[in-house]
Amino acid sequence: MTKKHVWCPTCERYVKLKYKSMPHTYHELWAFFIFLTFGIGIIIYLLIRYHQPKNRCPHCERKFDLEKPLPEGPKG
């Protein structure tokens, strides 16, 4: 189960978790692959892209282990 917002100790604020960002060079390679496969590669790209868990801070890319208790932030 994932929480909607978690406390990021690095950024010192509550953040909404996101997928790991992909480097720009991989986007260029995927575009070339999709072009070569006449669009069929987009299905493979989407499966790989969205099969990953949302476990990263959108600001500092810190990885959260969702199996362990998440850090608690300030109340209020």
C-alpha cells in the first residue's frame, strides 16, 4: 500500500511519490525503437515505464523503501 504524501527528510517537506525519471538519452533511443517497429514499441515502452513502483521523491530522487515504515514528518 502506498501513501498519497510522504515526508522526505532530504527536502524537508511532504511530497507525492512518482516513478523514477528516465534520462533523456533513453527517450531518444526509445523514439528510434518505436519508429523502427512501426509503433509497436510504444506498448513495450509503456509496460516498462509504468510497471515500476512509485517510490521516488519528485524533487531530490530519493528512493523510499515501501516495505518498511516511512519516515514521519512534523504534525500540523
